[in-house]
Amino acid sequence: MEYIRLLYSVLLLAIAGLAQTPAREPKPELPTQSPVPLLQNVFHRHTISLNGDWHTIIDSHDTGAGRRYYLNANPATSSGVVEYDFSASPTLRVPGDWNSQRPELLLYEGTVWYENSFSYHPSANTRTFFYAGAANYRAHVWVNGESLCEHEGGFTPFNCDATSLLKEGENFVVISVNDTRHSDDIPSLAPDWWNYGGLTRDVMLVEVPQTFIEDYSVQLERGSTGRIAGWVRLSGAAAAQESASQKTAARKITITIRIPELKISQEASADANGTAHFAFDAPKVQLWSPENPKLYGIEIASEADSVSDEIGFRSIEVRGLDILLNGKPVFLRGITMHEEAPNRPGRAHGDDDARVLLGWAKDLGCNFVRLAHYPYDEHMTRMADRMGLLVWSEIPVWQAIDWTNPKVLEKAKQQLTEMITRDRNRGSIILWSVTNESRATPERNAFTHELVTTARALDATRLITAATNQFKHPDQHSIVVDDPLIADLDVFGLNEYVGWYSGTAADLDNFSFTTPYNKPMIVSEFGGEAKAGTHGAASQRWTEEYQEEIYKHQLAALRKVPFLRGIAPWVLKDFRSPHRQLPGVQDGYNRKGLVSETGVRKKAFFVLQQFYRETAAQNTVGNK
Ligand code: GCU
């Protein structure tokens, strides 16, 4: 009897359980992918640009996800209450920050929803990736109402495999972009630059075969100037190999690397993970340098895929206190920049902005630019390759960061990996920087040590650096640069503002810079503020004459520093900063530029230009 009663109650429970399941289970939400490994060199692949005017919704209370804006519903045809309509909503241009496109968005920090509808025709045996050059700061991408992927970090690209979500005919992409600042972000709460939000760089679809060339590195072999080495990694290969090995064990995927101008054609076999390594002599290769920015057309092909690129071959290393470019000591005549457009407000992007900004650096007589404080648009680093400017590239581990939070370290490593992966084939880039002006605490040292280790593991061909303002200033006339971080670096950057934040320009006349480290130094920042067109005595702050005075004394003092191997004064152009509020002078701009935000060259511009002319002519290195 007992047994029957038990059976009956189990039956009852089962029926009850069934009763609760709604009739039609909503299709399980696809797990949101995190972006897949970066596709190397999307510019030379088969792409469909999604740049242009995107419909937008300003979601200041961040309720759009709850309201399912990603479904892009049409109020006219949808059942129930729909309180948005992208098709009738105002647009914002992509690429572009939202702050400079509408006056009411200048100070806006929060979420903006972007929608773009387009027709698409998937090809057979093809995978299609969604790619964004950058979205500041955190982005969530939906395709045809389905969640695709999320990305955090405002200055590096990401791509996600959208093959299964795209369909024949009409499609739409919805992206929520949020740039609210948090203490555990990178950068953190109060960077000295404008928090430009939005889809700030190119957005596109990238089509590749099922097994495709995912990433590659083609550089001079470390320490050589006549041998090229590297690797090519296929994606999707493992599957192919497996099926191949079942059928014909011996078959391996062959990769071909061709440099037609050098009559080089090399083959290499991909291993089980789809990676092929190669090394070969290239005795006739012309080395890339600022004086001769020689780029070679490269063609990489696998059975199903091929990618071409333009690559400059140069070697970069440190020997004692010297930085050697192609085996010869080089002095870095530089300028530091922010990625702001040259002749209009807002973030710079694309070839034209890059050409103008780097053109100004060239006019100064530079052979080097420090791209502060975050990775710039790929158009910029490729333009540096073409125009012949050596590059310092940096991740925005700027001043105060939540050093003890392991999640924050992961974010920094992710940004470092994305920066190095995207630009590993750019000959112009010689320095990866892991931090700027962070206080020398044990937590910071441990954090940056991890970053340096990560950078070296990702790229053994370039130099690792950082910009420090951690020094002793025992008196008005001396600086001792002893930040423990330097022990980890190949080259160190010093940010010092003698004549502006401390002391006077004249203090520099008998000034000593020393360091316990036997390493080359770049003065990665010095300078002072001046409002273009404001003139007065050289002792009068905010005038062009005061800024000019700082430059004259700084340059005279620095050329005497025995371990100095480069300078990159702060900064090429006045830039927007929420920290700079002196009315009638700063008005929201950091005025340390040598050029004003409207392109006016200040007196100090010509002081630096003259110094670089002399330095280049004498090819002097420090005071050697
Ligand atoms: C710092 C910092 C910059 C800042 C500059 C300044 O050194 O690295 O990001 O803008 O000083 O104070 O102008």
C-alpha cells in the first residue's frame, strides 16, 4: 500500500512540474561570446563597411537592455507597447565620438544605442566576423536581435564571429556603448583627457574562408638586419587537419610567404595547431627608417585564404645607453600627442587625420612620436609606417589604477594583448609602454612587472618602456630618476615639468639629471601652457613667451644629459580636458600644445623645430 501511495505522489509532482513550464520555451539566449582572437590586418581582407550614419538612442538611465532595444522592434507592426523606433531616431556618424557631434552630448557620459540596418548576402563556405576598430568604453553587440558579444576597453579593436546570426537579405546590428567611468576601469576615474564616447573607429563585416589566416608576424629576426622570420596562424585549421589526417595522414597545410620585390617565395607547413613558422635570408632587403620608410608588399597564402600587407623591416635594440635602429645609434626627435582631430573637435580617425597630425610632427623635424596614452587608430600606425616616424605605443594604465584588483590586471593584459596583436607588423612601432605616471608602490610594481612579462612574451622584437614621474628632486637643480619600475624596462621615459609645475625655466641652466640605472632615457614629457596669441614677458605664465622660455632652457639642459636618447615634449596640440577650467585661457583645454586646437603654431613650436634641425644635422646623440 505504502509503495502505491509513494508512486502516486511522485506522479502528482511530475504533473505539477510540467504544468509550470510555459507552452513555448523562449529560444535559449545565445551565450554572449567574448571577442575571438583578433583578425590580423582587416584592412587587406574582404570587408563590408558599416561606417556611416547610425540611428541612435541616448539611454541616460541605462534601461535600454531591459526595454530590449536590441530587438529593433517596429512600433507600427509590433504587438504590445514599443516606446522606441530606431528608424525614426536621430543619427550619429560612425566612426566618430558622440561628444563632438551634438552640443548636448559634449559632456554626456552614459549609454548610447546604435542601430544599422543593411542587406547582406552570405557566401557559401565563408565565415563573417563583426569588427570594430574601437568602441569607448564598453560595448555589447547584437545581430538581428541576438546577443553576439561584449567588449571592454575604449582604444583597441575586437571582432566576433557573426556567421550564425547573419541571414540572406535584410539584417540589423544594434550596439550599446557605455562610457561611464569606474575606479576599476582602464583608464580609471580621472584621466586628463576628454572621455569621448561612441563607435570611434571603423566598423565592418569581415569575410574569411572556413579555414583562414587569423594572425601572422613577419619581421626581421631579432638582432639581424638580413634575415626575416615569423609565423602564420590559421584558424579553423585544426578541424581541417583532423579530417585530413583521417583521410591521408601525410597531408599538411602549406603556407606561402611571398615578397615579390625581393623575388622571395617561401613555403612552410602548418603544425597540428595550424601555425607555420618560417625564417629565411633576405640579403637585398632595404631597411625601414624615418629617412627611408621603405615598405615591402607581402603576400601570405594558405590553401583557402590569402592576405597581403605592407611591411617595413628594421631592427631595434638597446646596447648600453644607446638605442640602435638597424644597428646604428639613433636619437629620438619626438613629440607626444593625443588622438584628437587636427582641424575639428573630437577624436581623430582615418587616414586624413593621421596624415595631417603626423605631418605636423614632420614639420617639427621629428623622427619619433609618442602616441599618448592609449593605442591609436590603425590608420595612424600605418601612416607612421608610410611617413617614416618611429612610434611609442601605450596602454592607458594612467596614474591611479586599482592595482590590487586581479580583474583590473586582466583588463590591462587584454588591452596590451590587443594593442600588440593589432600592430605587431608595424615597422614604425619600436616601443610598447605599459604605464604612465603611476606611483611607485609595491602593488603597482607587481602589476607593471606582470605587464612587462606579458609584453615580452607577446613580442620579443620590440623594446618595453613606461613613462615615470617617480623621481627624487633633492633640490631645485637636480632630479634623480630612481623608479624601481625601470629595472624591468629596456628604455625608460621621464615626465618632468621643471619650469611649469615646479621651479622656473632658469633653474634648468645648471641642472643635473641622474639615475642609478644604466639605461637609455627618453624625456617623454616636459612643457608648459600658453594660450595661442597671448603675449607678454617671458616670466608671465600662460603667454607664448613663457612657454618658449621653458623650451629654450629645457632643450639646453637636456642636451647635456649623458644617457638621454630621445625627447617627446608634451604636447603637439592643445587638447580637451575636463581638468582645465581657467576661464579665458584654458576653457576646457590643456594648453601645453605647440599648436592650438585651431592649428595656430605657438612660438615654442619653432624653438623645438630649430633644435631638431640642429640635432638632425649633427646627428648628435645626447652629448656624445
Ligand atoms: C602628465 C600626464 C598627462 C597630462 C600632463 C599635464 O604628465 O602624463 O596626461 O596631460 O601631465 O599635466 O598636462
